[in-house]
Amino acid sequence: MRTYFVAPTRPNVGLTSVSLGLLRALQRRGLKAAFVKPVTKRTPDTEPSVLFARSICHVEGTPDPLPMTLVTEHITGGKTDDLLEQIVSLAMSSTDGADVLVVEGIHADPSRAFIPRLSGDIARSLQADVVLVASAADAEGIAQTNYMIAQVRNAGRRVAGVIFNHADEGFDEAAVTAQIGDVPVWGVIKNDPALSAPRTIDLAKHLGAEVMIKGEIESRRVMETVVAARSVSEVIPRLKPGALVVSAGDRDDVMLATALAASNGIQLAGLLLTHHSFISPRIEKFGSLAFHGGLPVLRTDGDSYETAARISRLPSAVPQDDLDRMNTVIESVAEQIDGEAICAGLDVAGSTRMSPPAFRYQLIQKARKANKRIVLPEGDEPRTVRAAAICAEKGIARCVLLGKRASIEAVADAQGIELPPGVEILEPDAIAERYVAPMVELRKSKGLTPGQARAGLEDTVVLGTMMLAVDEVDGLVSGAVHTTANTVRPALQLIKTAPGSSIVSSCFFMLMPEQVLVYADCAINPDPTAEELADIAKQSADSAAAFGIDPKVAMISYSTGASGSGDDVEKVRKATELAKTRFPELVLDGPMQYDAATVKDVAAQKAPGSPVAGQATVFVFPDLNTGNTTYKAVQRSANVVSVGPMLQGLRKPVNDLSRGALVDDIVFTIALTAIQADAKPIV
């Protein structure tokens, strides 16, 4: 097991975010990474690093750190050796089965002169390589980094790499790399104002402000403070998503402008009333939709400038309950760390485990490589517009939005989104006619007329499906506002099933804490036959393989092997036999109970010699009732993220969204669709 001791070169370099980002980067490579923070200045059960490692990175075995008071007592009392033994014991308690251990060092503190020496002792005791976190904010960062490299080497430890944090756009990585000699730069983390944006509720707590209207106070974020001290004409251009408007309540013009912006869908961070003032009843009544439709309204005693000054002093640390922001920070840091460099010398190839971070990382990487064109029929739906912009910015897919350009651009403006050049907008009225003849040809056996085709093409899902049918796009994603039937029916009529598939099914990717599993069919087929179950097994194995999951297929039933009887288990037994005969290349077994498929001890008793029992990665359920119930029970009770449903068995990829889908859900579904379009079946 390799150990990395992450040490700061000076105070305030972002040690925690970089340490957890390194942890996530290792997880993305499919490694089982453990985490420990040996020492904290807080009470051990409130240390943010540990809480975030457990809740966001799912390293549940992360132990509580030792308090600094105890550490100080040991050092001043001449008990350093005893202290180091405790730290080694603490670290080793978290490493069961781990490939690599990330140790977050001690924050630099000029008032505690023993910290540099103690850090060296900890690294030496853990036989750790040192990773330095340096500031890229000023020229002193390079000198401090070189000094720390020398200190670490003098202590007999290897500097594995340096990560520079807080870099601006002008940071010259090549020049810096040359100045630090033979130590590799593992990453340069760029400044991103969005990562520093607090929630409106955090600001309210910091100011001790009265919450007059709660609205979406827990989810909206403050990107900019707009002090309305001048004319309203100067305020209006700054009323953008994330703006916090600071004004006295008697500024009726500002109140009206704020209400109008909120009513038009602009996600302002909030309205903060100064001087303990109120919005006039007439204005509040006029803007009731805005003031009671999600816009948080706060009130404080100070004047506008005093309040703005207090806002500027809001601590930059991420609150422990703001998991969304911290997850975004961790993902951003991981994205900017060199994955190849951090794994140099580690046995990455020996690990076949697909962890959730590794799955998400590979999902994006595979989609980028595929470079597919994906049509989004719900082109003016706000979440879809944002997802398309993200996909373009990250190179995940080339998205085509169907809808009126003016409407789509208005939605983008209201959300503060600048649509990248990679997002294509097609107006349905301008293109529908060219698909009439191909659609009539595809449905000629059903007697479809040109008039009926034109009427059908007024539905953007049908239009997008025809674009897919004639190979103008590689896949389709819909369902944010349409039903599953609206999305799937045109695909069945116009795309049809893939060669060799008798059925269209679905699968979910279940992001369990330790690995990703595939569940099928949990969304489409109520009671598949044995022949159809065999097809679903093949489809699901192909889907798993396409996403880097080694498919070991368990055909789930209420009994294992030959232990049970009855129509239901006989169906699964027959499906297993059919699948083994038709698809001999699959690693597949059944009938099998869920515990026999997942728990090695149970597998040894119930299915000795099975190539799947105790290590299944693909679960094929006998019917929709069993599959859907199991998927939802696991998702809710274990707080597991699921990605899907992904449709299987179609000639070309079409995927359905939940109408409650978040932007990230849509982005991942677009990526799934792109990979499906590029996938090859197991042969």
C-alpha cells in the first residue's frame, strides 16, 4: 500500500480541499483509497475533513483525529514516540484492503513551532511519500516550495509531487515546473469564483439577519453583492443569477426592479433589506409572485455599506452541511490533478473494482472520446439548456436543442448561461418537412400518410427520433417534461429493436459505496418470458462492459440453484439455461438469491463453485415488481445514487429522463447515450 502525506507549504493553501481532491482523483482511477487526518485543532467529532471524507467520498472507515491539545501535551511532556504510535495506529485502522492511503497533514501555524518537525516524524513513521500543496497566488510560493522540498528530503522522505492551488489565468506552469527541478507538478488548481459562492442561508447566519421570506434560502448562492446606492438604471444590468441585492426597503424602484427580475426567472441570490426596513405593502402585493416564489428576503439593522463590508468578511471555509458545494470543490480539484502521475508506481491494472467516482470519471472520458451528436427535443426546458451548455464546455457531446431560438436564448439569459458555440439550435418548423418522406417510408406498412407524418412531426420527440432514424444524430435524450411513453413509443415505431434483440429493456447503474452494480429490468417489462430474460441478461452484460464494469451476471430468484420449485423459479432456471446456450461468452449463473449473489460467505454455502456467486456485478430480476422494488429499496435505504434508466435493445440509443431529473442527471444521461452510440457488444 502506498501512503501519501499531504503537507502545506504555508497557511491558507487549501489543504483540505486538495487532500480530498487527491482522494477523489485516486478513486476515479478505480483504486480503493483510505483517508486519515491525524491531528485537528477542532474537537475530533467536528473535523470537516473527516466528515467530508465519510459523507462525500464514502470512506466510511475514516477515524476521528487526535485533538491538538492532546498532541501538544505529548510533545511538551516528552512523549513524542507514544504520540507517533497512536497516529500510526489511527492510520492503520482505516486501511483495510486499501490500495493507497491519503494522510492530510497539519495546517501550518506559526504559533506552534513543533508542527514542521512533527509532520516530518509522521511522514517517516507512516513511510509516506510527501505531496506538497503550494500557493500559486504570488511569487513567494515558489521559494516556499523549494524550501519545503529541501526540508522533506533532509528528513529522508521523497517528495512525490507538488500541487499548486489558487492559480489565476496567468499562471505559467512550464516556468514554475522548471524552477522546482525534478519534482513533478501533479496539478495546478485554477481559481473559480463559483466554488467560493456561499448559500444565502450561510450569509444570513453570518450577518445574524432576520429571514423575512425563506424562499430557496438553502439552495441559492451569492455570486455578487449589488449595493443599490445609485439610480435603478445602474442596478438593473447587475440583476443576474446569483446577485444579492442590498437596499433599503423604501427604494420602491429597486424593489420593483428586483421583483421583475425574479418574476422573469432570474435566480437572484436574495434581497437584503438594510436599516431594519420593510418592503411597502403596495410593492409587495404588486410583486407577490416574486417575493413568495423562491426569492429569499432578509433584513438587517446596518446601513448598506456597513452590511456590504460585513458580507466581504464572510469566512471562505465550506460549512459542514454544504455538501453540494464541497462535492463540487472536490470534483473540480480532482479534475485538475494528473491522474497518470498520482498512480505512477501503483498497481492500478490489478484493480478491477469500479467505484462510483471511477464510474463517473470514465463515463465523462468515454463520452468525450466518442464525440457524438445528441438531440434534445425539450430544447427550451431550463435544466436541459444548462445541461447542453455543460456538455459543450466539457466536451461530453455535441448537443442539438430543438426549439425556437428566441425561446431557448431567453431561457439561457434568465439562468445566466452563455450558450457555447458547440450547442446547436434547430427550429422544428424549419426542418420538419424534410423528414416527412422518410417517416412515411418507415411506417408504410402501417399506412401512414404524409399528412399524418406532418402532424406527428409537430411533436419534437418524434422529430428528434426521425433525425436519429436517418443518422443525422447519434442518440436522443428526452423526458424532463415528457412521459416515458412519449419518449419510448416513437423509438419503438421508428428506430425499432437491434438485430438479435426481441425486447427493449432498461438498466440502472447503482453507485454503491464500494462499487457500481447494474440492475435490470427495473422500468420497462412487467413480466418477461424466459426467452426475454435471456435477452435482458445479454443486453445488461453488454451495457456493463461498455461502461468498464466486468459483467458477472446473476439471474435473481427467491431460491438458489436447484433448491426451489414453482413457476417463477422455473422461468429463471430456463432463462439461465437459454442464456448460457445462446451466449456462451457470458459469465452468468442462476437461479440465485440476492444474498448468494453478493455475499461471499453465503455464496460459499449456497452456490459453491459458481463463477458469479458472491461477486455479481449485473443483477437480472425476474419481473418488474421485483426489480423496481429492489432498486428503490436499495436507493432509499442505503442512500445510493442511481444513474438511469438506460434503455437497452434499441437499434440506436434513446434514453428517458425522470421528470424530476436534476441538471447533473441530464448531463450523465447524455454521456450514457453517447457511449451507447459508440459501444460494441460482447462477442
